[in-house]
Amino acid sequence: MNGAKEFRLGILGSGKGSNFVAIADAIGAGRLPARVALVLSDVEDAGILREARARGLPARFIPPGRFRTKLDEEAERAYVAALQEAGVDCVALAGFMRILKGEFLRAFEGRIVNIHPSLLPAFPGLEAWRQALEHGVKITGCTVHFVDAGVDSGPIIAQCAVPVYDDDTPETLHARIQVAEHELYPQCLAALARGEISLRGRTVLWRRTATACCANAARS
């Protein structure tokens, strides 16, 4: 992944699309040298599709098939074909609530990234902010990572710490983590677009001149 040509992003999401909005805004502001080539969702009325269409970007709903937590074989082929037809260089998951398997991972090996609302490997899976609060940790945050066949288990690209306050609720903590996500994710995608990131085993290496910087999310 490098910036020798136009860097084309395929974005997958299932929800409101706040991370997609942060990515699109970073592109518009010139902080992320990329183009959103396609937005896909497994939810027909997902907010991410409305946000993409409002910006004049190609956006499609593709039914996920018969499974609840992953794409079935036919759906997986349809997603892969749509992304390949769009010529994407990188697939960015932005609240996509399906585990990717097999053919999808092989088609975009080393080119799928995700953002997760915890400091992995702590609290993988659903509602990580609630897990953190119930566990009583004092610091949580968000992680941008490459996607592998596990659940939130791929090599870590960058992380941002977010404090947990005694009077936090799941809603207030989640909102503060999202502030950090919206800063960190575009930075990491920009580094990928510029070819500033490489992988050695499970270790993600940044060029000395390029590091992610995320100030702790302020108390709201």
C-alpha cells in the first residue's frame, strides 16, 4: 500500500457511520490522501449508506445471507466482487458487525483494517466500552488493527488511550472513545495510503517520520 497512485478505499459498515464521516471529512480536508471508492453495508437502511449518498459516493446494500454474525458464502462472493470491481486498495471496517472469513480475507490479504473501541488485546468483541466499565479499568481507548481470521486479534497498527471516570456510564464512555476513534482512524489510513506502514510478523512498523498522534479525549 503506497501513495504512488490514487489510494482507493472500500468502507464497510452496519450502523450510523460516524467513523466513515470522520474518514470522509479527513479526505475533504486534505489530511487523508485517498478516495472512497465504495461504501457497502449489510443493513439496508444503515446510516452509513445515507451519509455516503449525501456526499455523492457510491454506496450499496448487499444482503448478508443466512448467518447472524458472518457473511454466508454467496454474500461473501458478492462483497468481494463489488470491492474488486471498485478497484479498492484497502478495505476499512467502520462498525461492520460481521466477522470476515475465508475467501474475503484471502482476496484482500494484508489490506483490511478495523477500529475497535478498546486497547486490544483487552476487551475484544461487542460493546467493549461496557466491558471496560464493568471490569473497573481506569484507562481504555481504541485500537486500529489489521484484520485476520480471529475476533479483533490482528496486528495492532496504533492505539489511543482514553481515561475512565468514576461517574462514567456506558454511553458517556463510548462517546469519549468515539472522539478518539475519529482522530486516530484517518491518521492510520493516511499512513497506509502514503506507504508509511509495514508489517514484520505481528509487529507493525512506522517510518520514523510518521507516527500516529492522538490526544486523550477530553472529558465531556
